Amino acid sequence: MECRSGCGACCIAPSISGPIPGMPKGKAAGEACIHLLGDRRCGLFGKPERPPVCDRFQAAEDVCGTSREQALWLLTELESATR
């Protein structure tokens, strides 16, 4: 599956426990990463400072669904289930 342009759910729903440039303590679930651009694209995409956890994320229908709303819901549910 190709990443859905303008979604940004993976930059909002999951927590990130490791450091992100400008966010040394990571981010909480439901909090938007500071690198999420206004058009919901990653400002670090393709850059060497992009965190490995973000770089490893692969869009897939079971976690992204068929819409941005489904992706936010699914990723939030996965985050909650794996706490």
C-alpha cells in the first residue's frame, strides 16, 4: 500500500518514546509531531535526521484502513492495545 497523501495519522496517533529532532523526549499518543506540516506531510521525510521508528513504518490497510479517519482510529486502537 502507498502512503495516503495528506493523512498524517502515523505522525499523530502513536506515541514515540525515543527522541525526535526538536522533541528530545519523543511524543505522546495523540500529539502531533512538530515536523507534521500543514498539509499533513512529514517535514523530515527522506532526511537523515528522521527517526528510525518513523522510517520503518510501512503503510498497510490493516493499520491505515481506507481513509484518514480510519487510520487515526486504527492506529489509536493499536497504541491503546500495546501500552
